[in-house]
Amino acid sequence: MAKRTHSEPRTEDVAPSTSGPTHPHAASYRRTPLWRFYTAVAQVVDRMIGWDRLPVPLGLLDLIGLRTKLRQQNLHDTSHLPAVNKPQLEPPRPRHKVNRTADGSYNDLHQPDMGMAGSRFGRNIPLDRIPAATESAIMTPNPREVSRALLTRTEFSPATSVNSLVAAWLQFMIRDWFSHGTSPTENPWTVTLAEDDPWPERPMRIMRTPDDPTRPPDRPDLPQTRVNVLSHWWDGSQVYGTNIDDQKFLRTGVGGRLHVLDNGLLPLPEDPAKDPSRVPGFWLGTEMMRTLFTHEHNAICDRLHAEYPFWDDEELFQRARLINAALLAKIHTVEWTPAVISHPTTKAALRANWFGIAGEHLHRAFGRFGDSEVLSGIPGGKTDHYGVPYALTEEFVAVYRMHPMIRDHWALRSAADDSGVRDCDFGELAGPRALEILQSIPMADLLYSFGTLSPGLVTLHNFPRFLQEFERPDGHLQDLGATDILRSRELGVPRYNDFRRLLHLAPASNFEALTDNPEWAAEIRDVYGGDVEQVDLSVGMFAEPRPTGFAFSDTAFRIFVLMASRRLNSDRFLTEHYTPAVYTQAGLDWIADNSMQTVLLRHHPQLRSSLASVDNAFEPWRLPVD
């Protein structure tokens, strides 16, 4: 028998999760008189002054109070509603304690189907406040006219504090987090068009969101529900797939590694039906990130093999997957998000989510100081669903509709000397055409180009024109601006003012209160017939003034305040089982020692001079100098 080293994980070392059975409502979370007073004061201070106008320590205290209120009142379960055709899962096996499954099942050992692929989206609003998705509600005002009048990019508005890796990263993360699945082609929504509309098909057709296959067919009285065909967990499924067949295709079967071609790119299935480049949403940026973190997985396997040379392929794969997925979560928490909402208070708050207010240096030197997430951060703490089964929410999906980040025009350049390589429109970077770019331009040059190009601000009149005339891989023409507007209405996401009320924010009393741009106020009033209550969520978020350093709205930020920490708190592999017994000490060290910058430099050291001047790889890179 091979000798066990100091940190090899053993099933018997890992206790079952103590989160216990879950309940429909967080009835007892921080309900003492002192906490009620604290949350009430935090809300008053936020409305009268604003968390972003306070000194950082006071701003952090205010955000803790606001998050507490959101945890108490804005986590709503749909899994308790009647359901049919749910998967029948066997009782947890020993392997489920230490390995992530392909489909996300068994993360919660007491409720194994929680958060698995095919389970329902939750909500951040009470179920009885979900707006009815009637034909009239969905088509008023006309979503195509909203797109044309308010979203169309008239002039590119750049987000100059970040680079275009933020757009690539966001889409890469979304392909891990959520998808409603493939829309049925029959019975599409039909959108009437104005006489001067140049759209080539009349009427415009927008395919419907798939129905919930677990919804009882004879219960029209139930709130509307949909399922997430991806795992709800932060488990790297965009790298590893969501089922065993995906993983069999991706894995080499040797040393825990994933397949990489001789040219450094990733193999694609020969079956066109399984080719990801033919799935809407595939573009150069997402495939660059998937390639990078496939290489990172293999580097982790090499490190683990050096530490544990007797481990077999399965053990190496499972540990490397855990480590890589946690590294993705860390990068998003302490690098990507602070880059796109770079207010001093939010930067401190996001680092505190991972390291606690004690800070990274004390965390690394002494480990955790008790169970407090405020003091020591969430990873390694207690698993907590706050009384509501974990799921991503429809409101979370809605606020992540950030297509304005995408540029229309891309000047691809050499990392060696900044010379031009190729000028592209976004259409050349999307779908199967992106593969030709990947095969003809070195990856280091592509990463350099993204690192030195600004993305777009998430604001009105900045929606990519290409995405308003997007030809899907199946040949269907789509205005994604109109689709985004329609989709939020279809899925029962409230309009802007109701959304703010339900998140304990003041609504806009009129169009001038909605935005500080008088021209926009007039345009929005015209589109919505003078009724500020009808303004769509996306339009309101794109129009409202942003806090200092923010690339998107404060309204969207409220969902992030709630859900960013919840994704960590609820995940057993990022809380109670974030231990050497499950990850190995070498694995935890890998996560602690690495960042987006070190990942980039490990696989593309020729980027060193460009990255030398930035602390965060999502900030604009320096151009090379002679």
C-alpha cells in the first residue's frame, strides 16, 4: 500500500455538512432588537446619504446592514412548490463528500438535488409579486422600439478604468452559472414593427423561454417557474461540462488532465449538434478564457502529481477541479468585481468576503479567527443557506444582462510591439468564425489585445450594433437589445420602480429623478408614454447615475450585495469543506498564491512587460515600450 502523506484527503476526515434541513423562509436570521435597529438605521442612512458617500469604515457597516435586510426579505424559494418529473437521487455515497459531481448534485448532502442542473431558479422578490407575463405586459411598450430608441449605440462609451477581459470573463462566468436552455422554435413571440424599421422580417419573431419541465401541467395558479439547465454552483462547469458524457469527452484519462491540442487550443466535438461554437453566446472571449483555465487545470494536475505521485487519474482530476473552480471564484470575488465596481468601499467589502476584515496578510499568517465571516471571510467558514434552499435567481440573471460591455470594433495587436495584426468587427469574433481567429492569431496577442482595449460602459445608447442585428449560428436574426427587454418581462422580473421598492430602495418619482441626463429623461418619457412606472429594469439601470468607480448601476449592485456572498456561503466546498482534507494543503496554497495575473503569466510569460504596471489584470495594461 502506498504511504499516505500529510495532506492526502480521506473520506473519513470529512464530516457531513451541518447546514441541516432548509426551510422556506429565513424567519430567525438576525431578528434580535439590536439587529432590527441596526438594519433600520442602515437603510435610513443609505436613503439620506448613500453608502457610497460615507467614509469606507462607515460604508462597510452600512453595507452589512443592507445585506442583512436583503438576506431576511429577498431570498425566496421555488423548490417547495409542487413539481413533477424530478430526478430520483440515491443517498449520498462517500465520494460525494469530497468530489463535486458533474451536474452539481450532492453539494448539500441533506438535500442532494439543491442547485443541480435542471433545478429551478429562485427569486429575490416575493412569489406573489411576480408580474403576470401577459401578452399585453410583454409587448408594452414595444420591445423593439425600446431597443431602437434607447439602447442603440450612437457613439461608443468606453469604461476606461478596466479592459476588455472583463467582458470576456463575465460571459465566461455566465456560461458556468445559468442558462434557461434552448428555446423552442414553435409559437415565438411576434413583435410588430414601425413602418420605418429596417428589420428584414415582418413581424419580428423572438423565441420563447422554455417551460419548466417540472411544473405540474394542471396548476395555472402557481407562480411561474423556470429551470436552470446548468448547475447553480460555482463549480467551473464551463470548463468541465455538466454531465458525465461531457467530462468523458474533455478528459484524457491520464494524470487527471484535460485534452489540449498540439497548437494549445481545445478540441471540439465532431457532431455539429454538440459543437459549442454553434451555440448562441459563443465568442472569442469565452473560448480564450476556457482555454486558459483548461491549461490551468492541467498545471494543477502536474503540481498535485509531483506532491502525490501515486495518485490515479480520477483522484488528480477531482482535486484539480476543486482547486481550479475555487480559484475562479476567488478571481471573480477579489479581482474582477472590484475592477468593475472600483469604489473604495466595495473594493474593501469584496476582499472582506474572501479574507475577512482582518485582511489577507493576517489570514495567510494565522488562518481563520473563529467562525465569523466578517472577521475571517467566507471560505472555510460555516455553510449557511439563510433558511432558504440555494439557487441562483431570475433577478440575478436580469441584472447580469450587460451586453453594452461588448465592443463593436476590435483592433487586434501584437504583444511584442503593439503593431496591428487584424481589425475586426464583433461578427468575426462570434460563433464559428471565432475559430478562424483563434487558429490564426497567437493566444498571447489576443490576450494582449483584450487587455489593452476598453470595454463599454453599461449605460443607455451603448448597446453593440452588431448584437442588435445578431445572426445566430442557426441563421435566425435576433435583436438582443429587444430580446433582453422582452426576456425580463417574460420571466416576471418587475419594472424598474417596483424592482427598487422590493429591494428597499426609493423609486424614481419622475423621469428627471431617474437620470441626471435631461436628454435621456425626455427620450425615456417619450418611449414610455409619460408613465415612469412602466420603465423597464434594464433601461432604468442603464440610465441611473452610477456610484464613483462603477461600470454599472447601484440598483444592480443590490442584487450583488445579496447574491455574491450567498454563492460562497451556501457552497459546502467553499465553506465547511474548504480544508486540506478535501483540497490538500498544496491545493489551498495554489488558490492562495495565485491570481488572474499569475495564471496569465504561467501560460503566457511574454505578457510580463504589459502586466508589470498593473496590480489587477482587469485594469488597462501598459503598452510595450522599446
